[in-house]
Amino acid sequence: MVANRGAESTTSSSTRGVLSSRPRRCSRTSLPYGRNSGVGGDGYGGPVTTTEPARARASQPESRLALVRRARRTNRELAVTYPDAHCELDFTSPLELLVATVLSAQTTDKRVNLTTPALFARYPDAAAYAGADREELEELLRPTGFFRAKAQSVIGIGQALVERFDGEVPGRLEDLVTLPGVGRKTANVVLGNAFGVPGLTVDTHFGRLVRRLGWTTEEDPVKVEQVVGGLVERSEWTMLSHRLIFHGRRVCFARKPACGACTIARWCPSFGVGEVDPVKAAKLVKTS
């Protein structure tokens, strides 16, 4: 996932945010096929047909109340489509999640999850990161890309935690963003998944989807966070982030979205920018 600043990166889950004794991973394949049966009732999770084309709806003025209602309906449908949406980084503690999120910049969660078992075993706490041999750490982080910058951030995080927070990851956004390589996005990932504090994770998928959905035209992540935060209940912020990220990775791609297999197409003014035929669109869908 692509970071917006430094070694910062993506993902979040309030309902799944209670830390477990073992790494948490997706328990089953998440298929983007919801309750609707698609065209002809053939089992494809295509959009429910409407009497008014999506593009025609988009040209009509939408009141603030209508936008809020549409956003919340979309979130509810995404909850049905992705009942197991969650943070896809493996972690068992706030520190592990913080480090994993920093490492996920400019790479995939899968790649990070292949790297972190050895990393977490070698550096079990903040003090270990603070005193890490830079060359050894860089070698461990090499598979994630930008390993020198990431090693610098991780060592800096360890030192800052030891010096200012007694070696513990703070549970406040204003403290987290003072750590090296940590911005609002990474902070919200940690808060939402490790501490159960609602937060919006505005990564590239999140930003692309909320603009396609017509929730905002803002490009700046902080402004996007502010706008979307005003549309959806605060208690839903973390899970909304997971659902949009899941949908962006599986259906609503940047270049060729699978519009015909989209369960939220009825509320999307951008329906039609991708493949609309449900059979063809279903073939584009990724299952993980």
C-alpha cells in the first residue's frame, strides 16, 4: 500500500481490534458478492438495477442529508459484502502493528507478513529496536523495499518510545504522530486496531473510492478524513476503512473497476467507468 508521507501506510478494525495471542489473518476468502443476485438472478453479485441511470443521478443536486443517507447505506451494504473485513497485517501487540504499518509503505501487506515473524522474534520490544544494529535491521527489512529509510524510522520509533513513553506505544493520535515516520494514517491504523479508538485510514484505496462515490472531491488525505468523518457515524470509522480498502483491492480497481460485480453500484455516481457486464466483471474480481 502506498504511503502519503515518509514510511507511513494503511489498514484498521474496531470490532476486531482486541489483541489476540497469535497473529490475526483473514479467516476465509472474502468474495465481493452480496445479497443481490445480479442481472437475471444468476448468482453474480452485480448491482441491483435501478429505474434511473447512475450517471443521470449524479447530475442532479444532492442535499447534505441525502449524501449522509447514501454514505451510510453504502457502508451498511459493504458490511454485508465484507463481514470479515479487517486489518490484513499480522500483529499481536500495538508495537508490532505500529512497526508493520510503517513497513507496509510502498509494498503489500502479504510481503510485510512474510517479513515480520523473524523481525518480531529478533526485536520483541521498543528497547530492542532502539539498540538495533542498523545493517542487521536493514537486511531483515530488505524484502519490503526502501529498507534503509524504514530501518531508520523503526530505530527512531524505538528510541522515541523508550525516551518519551516508557517503551510503550501511546494510545493518543497527538502522541503517535510525533514518532518518526508516523502520520495520521498510520496513527489511525494503530488506534483503530490495537486500541479500539475509531479512526479513518485514508490510503490510496480509501481516497479513490470516496471520490468515485461522490462523497468528496478533496485530494488531501486530512481533508478527506474530515469530510468522510462527517458523513458516517464515528463508531463506524474503523470498519468503514476496512470495508472500503477491501472493496478497492478486490472490485473497485484504479484502472478497470468491476462495476458489474459491485454490490454498492446503486449508490455510485461513477458506475460505468469500468466493466458493467456482470459476467465479464465477475472475472475481474480478486478474492484476496
